[in-house]
Amino acid sequence: MTHPLYSWQQDAWQQLQALGQRLPHAFLLHGPQGIGKTVFAEHLAQSLLCESPGEGGHACQQCGSCGWFAQYSHPDYRRVRPELLDEDEAQSGEADAEPVSKTTKASKAPSKEIVINQIRALSDFMNISTHRSGRRVIVLYPAEALNVPAANALLKSLEEPNPNTVFILVSNSIDRLLPTILSRCHKFPLGLPDPAIALKWLQQQGARDADVWLAQQGGAPLAAFEMAQSDLRADLDEFLGYLSKPGTELSLRTADKMQKMDMPVVVGWLQRWLYDIFSYKQSGRIRYHPRYEKELRALSLQVNEAVLQKFIKNCNERQAIASHPLSAKLFLEDMLLEYSALFD
């Protein structure tokens, strides 16, 4: 029987199946971004709804329920995620993409958050009878995209779950979730695959420089594959070139050139670079950028550790607002000039 899970997810699937009939009403699948958590979550949802699960608890892919699920038309399944993800999927032409309203697109930009109306819309769904008296399943991701009103509304459903209803939340950063939500979910970690397994998978996909991209993405194979195929490769190489030889004038030129990029992506690149400088200073180890060992060694010798730690903290705070800076250019200039000043 075929299924969509990746090779590194087999052990986690078996652990989950060991729960048997003792399934919690709410799962929280959490782990690094780029390892296939949503694939795992949606396959779990399909398997819970399947009329004839096969060996290992996998969905049979043959029954009427599986057919509905594949077409995103199962009456007992709902997927909740930011509007922006639905639009991206629709533009990519994926078969199960949901339609995006032209009126909505024209009137405002698609939301990057999960909003309260999306959670309220689940009320009617949870209060009607299930198809053939089976389960209903709700998959929500990324859970950290819940804004505060939506999170509070979801909490009510988690506190008083409807019979035969299973929530599957997926998170890249559980530290950004409300403690009350964490306490009402069965936390199920999905970790990074073994590096050899991840590298083999990337090579099988035909990814060039697979080892470089796997390191740069912290061992996350799907994120590495996306970067290997992305138009961002040249931008990243240029940015790392700047980070290797920081300076005031170059900071301003880099900010001007990169101001139209996705700011959370750029901040994430800088955070990984800073981690490597700090790690090399502490232990002589490099996680993300082994091909820049010479440059990272030189920078680690120039920077004061306390000042570096303070800047790392500042970058963490910047990441929290990176999705909506008042001015992307000024945001980048401030960050890169402060980075450059570390080595004056």
C-alpha cells in the first residue's frame, strides 16, 4: 500500500499507531520547519476518516472517504490555515487548492494569520452529525499563525471537545503558542531526520549541492530542496558575501537591494549566520554554513561575546515584527548597520 509519508517519518507513525483506540481529542505535531509535518498531519487526518484502513493504520486510498479527501470535499474534514497559504496553493495550480475570492483579493491582501472568523466557522461544522456516524477531523497549521482572538476562540473548543472530533494542530514554534492551548493538546514531536537519510533523499530528488543546502537549512530536507530549486539562491549567496565582510557602505547598499524581499526570510538568514558565529566562538563548531568556516572564524575573533548575544536577542525581537515593518528599507538598514557595528 502506498502512502505519502517520507522515509524519516515511519518511526513516528508507528509510535502514533501504538496509541490504538486511546487517541486524544487534540494532537499538537511540532518540530522544525521543512520536515514534512503538514504531510504527516493530513495523512493522519485521512487515515482517521478512512473506511478501511490498511496495514499500519494507513488510509486505503481506495474507499469513498479517501476519494473525497483527495478532492478536498470530505464532509467531515476541515483544514484551517492562513488565507495567504490558500492563495499560494491556488496560484501553484495544486489539485486540492481551494478557490480564492476575486473580491477578497481585490479589496485586501490575503491574511498571514488565522483569524477568529475561521475558528467561528467551525462551530456549525462541529454541531452537525458526522457522515455515517464516524469521526470529524480538523487540521490547523501553522498553529503559531493564530492571532489572539482566534486562539482564545479555539481554546473553548479544545476545553469542551465535541464527541468524535479530533483536532490536529501543527506548529514550527510551540513557544509561540498560548500555554493553555499547549496544556490541552497531546504534544507529539516530529524531529529532524538522520543527516544521511535526508541527504540521500535530496540526491534522489536531483538537488544540486544537496549537502550545502541541507546544512544551510539546519538539516531540514524539504526546506533544503525548496532552496535548491529557488530563485533565492543568488540572493542568499550575495547576502552571505556581505555578512562575511560587513561594512557601513555595504550595509546601506545591501538594504537598498534587498528591501523588496520577504523580511522574515532575510532575518532568518542573519539569525542562522549569527548562530554559527556564536557557536564557533563557544565550541569551534559550525552548523549552517560549513563552507564559510574561514570567514566565520575571523568574525568570531573580532566580536565581543556579550555584544553578540545582545544583538542575537535583538534579531529575535525583529523577527517577531518582520512580517509587517513600517519601512522594509529602514528596517534592513537599522539591522545591518547594527550588525556591521559589531565588528568595528
